[in-house]
Amino acid sequence: MNLDDLQNRFIAATHDATLADDLFGQYARGATAYANNTLFNRADALAEAYPVVLQLVGDEFFGGMARAYARLTPSLSGDMNVYGNSFPAFIASFEPAQDLPYLADAARLDWYCHLAYYAADCEMLRFDALAAVLGEQQAHLNFVLAPAVSLLRSPWPVASLWRAHQPLEQDAANAFPSPDQGGELVLVWRNARNRVQVRRLLPAEFAFLNACQQALPLPEALERALDEDMEFDFGLSLQRWVTDQVIVDFQLDSKS
């Protein structure tokens, strides 16, 4: 066995108890304990990051799924808060989860909420600075979304599923939805009170914010929103998104 092979087997053995037994021989007990601890630490990190998925499938199913993912996916950082970004894609291909076709998108929403919680803080957009932008410059203006913002388009009612699993949201208006009731457009962000928020969007709202996310200029963002709904109220929406710290800045390109 050459050095490269030995190093690769050593790395693999740190998260696979069977490989640890094979590689470390008489010292396997300690190595196996380390590998098992590593595996379960990753599974615990997934449980923290994906609480709604955990509630949807239960402890036993989630544990098996999380450990299967952890065996295939070593951590690349000492910060376990960043572990698990590819878990939704894994769920989509995980054979025992195929009877729950909405589960992968529920996981994507969980992950976006996780990212929102740990995203960088930012200042609120000042309306007076925005008002100072001259009329001819507005064609070159694009709005900047907060680092905590994510958008999700799903064929499943994932925002309704999420709300139905929040302790403070469990009321008649947030009853458990039927998975086949239709898709939802979803906004995730963290508000000024440091609470992660999930909101269903109308198509025009989603189109506008998606255009902002792509750094498109204001006229094009408005065009996309109005293509969805000619009655889209830009002024009212902008005021709400700035107050909620969804939109936190703007830029003017070099043509302005």
C-alpha cells in the first residue's frame, strides 16, 4: 500500500467503523469509537439544521437517513453549522424516502431557514438615500437582498408544511396541509428582531425579488413582476420589504 492509499484509507476510517476495524487492528476499539462519534455528531448536526424534516419522518427514519448521508459525506469544516448543504439532494435520491416526494423541498426550506439564522447582519435601507436617486438614474438601479434571504419555488406546499410544524404557528389558519394541494412560492429571511421568517409569495412578488437576486435593473424587475400581475403594487411591496429587511441596499451600475 502506498502512502496516498494509506492516507485515503485513514481518512475514510475516521467516519466508518467497519473500515476502522480493518485498518487499525488491535487499536480498532478506540478508532471505532471515534468513527462512531464522528458519524453521530454529523447526524446530530443534521437534526439541528432540518427540524421540520425530522418532525415529518420521525426520529428513527431521520436517524437512519442522516447516518446514511453522513457515511457518504465527510465534514469539510470544523464548524458543524455549515454541514449538510447537500442533504436535500441526498433525500431526493434516498430510496426509502421516495413515498414522500415533497420531503426534499421541505429539506431545502429547512436549510434556507438554517442559513438565514446564521447569515450576516446588515443595516436597514435608508429611504432618504433611495429618494436622492435621480429619475434618469433609476433605470440603472438594482436592489440588493439581505444575506439572509432565500427564494424557493416548489411544486409542493412547503411553506404551509413548515408553518404547521412551528410551535407558535399551530392554529386553524396553519393546519397541516395536504401535500397535493399545489405548489408554493416561498420567501425566507431574518427580520429585525432576529427571527427567521417564512412567507408565501404571490407570483409577481416572487418574480420581482428573483430579479433582484439576479442583480437585474429596476425596470426589468418591474417588467417581470407586471408580466405576472398588472396590478402589482411596487410602492407598497418595497415599503414592506425594506421594513422587514428583505431589501437592504441598492446599487447603481456604471452607466448611471
